[in-house]
Amino acid sequence: MERVFRSLKSEWVPATGYRSAIEAKRDVSYFLMNYYNWERPHQFNDGLPPAKTEKLAKKVSGFC
């Protein structure tokens, strides 16, 4: 869990911060639900994002 927060702070959050809590919430939600889980490559998963790795594992195992 700590890794995701480190990635969020170092790769995503603007150095100047956010203008409002609403803007921060929207941007952080996008990072977690879209970018981090579906787009960002993860070294542990051979370069695949977590959601795509899980989807592939379910397909291979026949568990849907």
C-alpha cells in the first residue's frame, strides 16, 4: 500500500499542490482507479498493470 502512495506523490500530484479539495479528490481518484490500475506498468507484473494482470489470470484459470 505504501508503494501506491509513493507513486502518487512522486508521479502524479503537482509540485504546487491542488487549488481545491474537489480538484485533488477528482485527480487522485483518476490516478488510482484508472491510471495506476489500468495503465501504469508494474515491474512485479512483467510490465502489466494490476487490473490487466488480474483479468488475464482469470481468463487463463477459467474463473470469471
